[in-house]
Amino acid sequence: MAENFMIFDPTNGDYAGGAPPDGSMDAAPAFTAALKAAGDNAAGTEPSGSSIVQAPPGLFLFDGRNGISSLSIPPGVALQGSNNQPTSHGRDGTITDKTQVDGTIFLITASRGSDTPTFCQLSSNSAVRGISFQWPDQALNMHPMHYPFAVGADPNASGVITDATIEDIELLNAFRGIDLTNMDRHTVRNVIGQAFCIGVRIDRCPNGGSLKDVHFSTLWTGFTQMPDGSVLPFLARSQYALATAFWVKGTKNQRLTNCTAQGYAFGVRVQPGASINFAPKYQFQGIRIVNCPRGIQLAATDPRAEVQFTNLVIAGETRGPRRPGTPGVAIFIDPAFTARARFTNGLIEGNLPALQVGGGVVLVSDFTFKDDQLGPGLGPGVYTITGTGGSLSLTGCEFLRADTHVFLGSTMTNALLVGNLVTNAAATGLDVNGQAQNTLIANNL
């Protein structure tokens, strides 16, 4: 039996000649050999997780020239860089200079223009940590270059993998970030980055998992919104029009805590996943969404699903005129949504409508709608909250504008508006237009 604990250095010449830490040659053969050796060691030890492939500070190129376009991390193995925290490389639109290396940096050009394979492929009880992933071919003033996900499950694993960990990494300018499909009981924490298509995708996780301190923003491109509502530079504009930061599908007991989405078309998107035999449950706490035309979208899902948002902040476009014809919606509940969603303790500013309810049962309490600092051009009849279907309970909330607070369509089933407060001196109370099939409005000031 092998020793209980071993560290494998991929720059060691014993592994396919060693990976040069200066970005001059393809490092994939050396890393592949080191990972295989670590996997062989872990397979003969207890407990698992006793083998580490330790990449030192340096630039490691992965260009696919040797026919290797992904790294497979065996069960019980950690691929570990030198960064003890996710290291940010700024928002200047450049890739790390070869003379200024401040940690373990992977430069990835393999699989350019392709959807597969995922670059870093995890197995059960494996981990990746302490690495900055960068894609040198991305350019600020061009459409994003397509690449597969940076991290995800090993496609050759049988069934769902369990207990994989992703932590202390940077995804500087990815096209797709982390794919947690078939990665049950996952742990993802301390991740920063910018992904131009998808930040994180979660699906087919019967026992869910945890994301904590995961932040997707425009840290590489920067973000400037012009007076006409357009976004610069071009790459940030593409992300703002099309991309999703957190895409949550079929998962049970999924937790997202202290996470950020900035400059995405969708901050959080919940929609149907693969066919599953369990009731999906999602818990979001301490989520911050900034400059996303649609902060949260709840689409059609299993009617047994339960969605909970607590301590939520959504800040929209509060500067300059709104984009003509494309008003932002902080929270959009699709008419096909038939489950329950609860929103407790939050702040929404700059998006109008702040909440649009089309289906399901939606319960909102203890929110402040900072709806008095919006750009010009909104016109009459644009409400802070609009309901066209489903049921809405609104209690203990604060509105800052003087009027045009809530519209209730006749196609809504139930509406309960109790104990809300309007703090504008010009207001005469909660301004409600329309009526649901069953409506109770009481004790609003």
C-alpha cells in the first residue's frame, strides 16, 4: 500500500518532462502524468483526499498541441495552486504579464470555439483550489471567444459524483465558468471572476450543495453605462445582453450564500432541469445583484419546488435614461411558474417594475422599494409591483415614491396587501390599481 500522504509536483521532470512555469510550452502532459500518479496513490490509501498535485507559482500554458485539452482529477486528489485566496488581476482587459507572476496561473487556449470538454474535470472526493484561470484569446472589443466550462464533473464518472470541492479560484475572463451538473453535495467557495456566458450552472443534484462567497462581476472588462443605456466595452455589452451569472435548475436543498452578480442579463435564473424524482428546493441568502436588466427570473419549475430569498439587494440602472423599450425587472416571476417563492428582508432600487408576478404563490415581506430615484422617460402607468397571474402576499414593505405602487390584474387569483408603508410626504397611502379575484388590502399607511 502507498504512503498515506503524498505531494506531486507537476514541474518535476519525472512527469512527462515536467511543466515549465513560464508559459513557454504545453503543460498538459506533465499535469496529466502527475494527476495519474496522485490518483494511483489515493486509490491505495485511507482516507481519500490524501494526494495533492501542488502547482507552484508560475504561468502554465494549456494549448492542446499534445492532444490533451482537459485535466481529469481522480477521486481523492486535489489539484492545488499557490493562492490561499482568489487573487484578482484587475479590470484592465489584459492577461498576466510573464514577468509579473503572483501565484499559480493557468493560461488556456485549448478547445477554443468548442463547447466540450470541460477543462478541469472533478471526480468524487476531489478538489481544485488556489488557481487563477485565464483565457488569453479574449479581447475587450470583440464578441466573446467560446470555450467549454472551466470546471465541472468528469464525464467518464459513473453516475453522479459526490463531495467535490472548488475553492479559492479566479475565473478571470471565462466564457463558461463552473458546471455543477451531476456534482452532488458540492462545495464551492471563495470564487471571483467574470464569465461571458454562464457563471455557474447547477443541475441534477439530488442532495444539493453549497455556494458561498462566489462573485461574478465585470472585474476584467470594466463596466460603463452610457446616458442612452448602452454598455461599454463591447465584451461587457455582450455579457449584459445575454449572459447568466447563476443558473439553477434541478437540485434539492441547494444553498447560495453571500454571492454577487454584476453586469449580467440575468443575475439568478431558476428554471426546469433534467427529469428528477425529488422536489427542488433553493435557498438564497445575502445575494447582491447589480446592473442586471433582469435580476432574478423564476421560470416554469416543478410545482413542488420551494424558493427562498433572504437579505437580498438588487440595484438597477439608476443613472441616466432607461434603455428604450427594455425596462429592467428586478424580480420576474414567469406565468409558467407554479411553485412557491418567498422573499424576506431586502432592498430593490432602480428597476421598474421591481417585481412582476405572473404565476405561482409569491410572498414578499420586509422589503424597501427605493423607487423614487429612477431615470427619466418612464411615463405614466409604470408600477413598482405588477401582478398578472398567480397569488401575491405583500406585508411590511416600504415604498419611497408618492404613488403608482401596485397594479393587480383581474387574472390574479389572490392578493393580500397588509401593513405596508409609504414614506413619501406627498403620498396619501398605498396606491393600488386593479383587483385580483380575491383581494384583501388593509392597514397600509
